[in-house]
Amino acid sequence: MAYDVSKLTLDEAIKSFIKTAKKLKGDLVVYCSKWEEEYVVRDIRDFAKLKIRKGDVIDATVYVDDDDELYDEFRLGEGKDDLVVKKKYLK
């Protein structure tokens, strides 16, 4: 199930995933079914270039040596799950 998050919380969660990827010497890969492509995100500016609209579901995965170390789904929406995501990823 994807977390319903605001744009601000989504950006903060992605920053946390980027930090984790760097710490583990891995890569953050994001996927949205409407794009039909995966994108490697190394910086929040890379993520900002992606055209994400309200209702889009984003899969974020940190890969280290082809193994997924961290994964979650986020849906850009009203922010109903902002508090849950902040507690989980923004410590």
C-alpha cells in the first residue's frame, strides 16, 4: 500500500532515501508506472526534474550490489500519511 503524502513530505522522504543510498554505497532508483522507466536519483535535483503529478504512485528502492535494501511506495496526494512517513524516515 502506498503512503498518501504531500509534495513536501515526498521530497523529504526521497532525501532520506538518497542519504541512505550514499551511506550504503548504493543507488536510489525511482519508478512510476506512467513513465514505464526507472530513474537513478543521486541528488534531490534529479528527483525534482521528474514530472510527478497528484495521484502518481512512486516506488523508491535503494539497491546495493543488486539487492534491494530499502523499499517503499508513495502516492502524491493530500498528505494523509505524512506523520507516519515522517516518523519512519525523518528522524
